[in-house]
Amino acid sequence: MKETNKTIDVSRFEEEVRVFAPATVANMICGFDVLGFAVHEPGDEIIMRRSEKPGVRLLNITGDEGRLPKDPNKNTVSACAEMLLKDLGLSDKVGLEIELHKHMPIGSGLGSSAASTVGGLYATNEILGKPLTKPELLPYCIEGERLACGHPHADNVGPALFGGITLIRGEAIKPDLIQLPTPEKLHASIIFPQVDVPTRDARQLIKEKVKLKDAVVQWGNIAGLVAGLYREDYALITRSMKDVLIEPTRAILIPQFEEMKKIALSEGAMSFGISGSGPSVVAMSTKMETAEKISSAIQKHLQEQDIDFFAYVSKVNTEGPKRL
Ligand code: HSE
């Protein structure tokens, strides 16, 4: 990225910031690579302090079971902070020390790398007195995703940064990001059955060619979902949140997928599908009570099958990252 011409006001610099950045449900079931929404939990916590010595240092990572790179040039949080400092012409003037506390599973289909990337960039921008707007931060977030998983995409970082439901269209690096309305009643029950499905592998499984008749159904569903969100038409949202293209291929990687789907729908879910590239799954509903009932029923089933899991129930998070 090239140097920005932002004016930096050092009197606005802060000594320390603590930030929460949310997990996200990419694809929103029918919108492969173009839709996504943020949730209130889980998410990442980032603590960032200014230090005398210029440069970015990654002091501590917790909650990752040793899986994330500790090299500050390879870890998305520190690498993105460095990228932003460089573009602002501050690399040799500002020192940053970072702690990353992962409060969410990695390789789960919940946008773990996006939460870290967005949290790190949001914290860097806050500590520097907010020189950049959220739209200006987005290209850095997309670069962070490229670094973390080799695939520059915005369907996780978009909602993680802006909150709510986002639509991504156009080029990977400089996409249009459209914030869609979030109907008040939407709730998500998320279950992460503990098997590892790296995004890279889950993408390799997908067929390169799809049948035109399936594509027509899918783009009708995406358009129907977007219209349903604008009209707050829950029946249209329900009919539209179906994935005929990707789910049939990817569901085989997820233990008990069909059983969980059956349970969710019988407990009153509007829809059920894969979160991002999986193995997390998501059931949507219109009431917290229903969302919790769905979650409990699926949890009970997984316990009977001896499958470990994490479960979260959340409304759509319309705020995105926030100061703690
Ligand atoms: N849209 C991506 C996929 C999500 O389904 O592979 C990865 O973040």
C-alpha cells in the first residue's frame, strides 16, 4: 500500500487502548463470498500500548493453543499495525506493544483471523487518535486477510469492521462494501463442532463449475434475502436463506450436519447452514427464546454423539469493534 497524505496530530495519541472485535458469520448461508454479519460473541480482545522504542512488538498471545505466528511480521495483528504505521510515515517514530487475547476458536468458520485483523487495525487507529475512517481502514483489513489465509476477501472483515450485515461486490482488493439493514428480531445460534476445517481446504473442495439452474436459484436467494432485509420481511428472509451451491459439497466435512439441521428446523429455526467455510453452523431465528431452544437441542444431540463443541447465541452486532 502507498503512503497516505493524512495529517497526524500527535496531541491526539493515546497511551493504551483495549479493543473488542467480533466474530462474523460469512456467507449468511446463501451469499457465498458476498454476504456476512457480525455477532456479539465470541470475539478477540486486543491491548495495545505505546512504547518509547519505535517498531511493533507482539508481547503475548493467549487462547490460541500456540497455533498463531509469534513473528510480528507474520502475525496479522502486528503486521497490519506495522503496515498502517508505515503508510502514515510513523514506522520510525512510534512504538507499539500488543497483546492478543483470542476468546474464540481458530479455523472454525467464525472469522477468527478477521477479528484479529480488524481488532489490531482498529486499536492502531484509535491509539493514533483516529486518523483514518472505517472505509479507509478496509483495504488494510483485506490485506490482513491475505496475510492470514492467503485469500484477500472482505466477507468477514467487512462486517467485523462495520458491524451489522454487509454486502461485498466487485474486486477483491477494492470492493464496494454496502451496509444492509439489520432487522431487529434476527438472532443467530452458532455451534462450532470441534473439528478443524481450514478455509484453504474448504475452498479447495468447491466445484469450479456450477449448473446454471442452481446458480439461478442461488442468485434469486441472495436478491430475495437483500430485499427481505430492506423490507423487514421475515418470511422472505426465511425462504431466501438457502444454499444450493456450496452446502452440498462442504456439509460432508461437518459431523452431524444433517442431524443438526433437522433439529434446528424442528425447533423453529428460519434457516440453518454453514458459517463461513465451516465447520461452525448457524441457525437463524426471530426470538432469543427460540435461538436458545435451538442451541440447547443441538448441544444435547452433540453431547449424545460425544462431539465436543462451543455454542454461542447472539443478535446481529450492529456496532463492530469497540473500546473496552
Ligand atoms: N466466503 C468464504 C468461504 C468465507 O466460504 O470460503 C471464508 O471467510
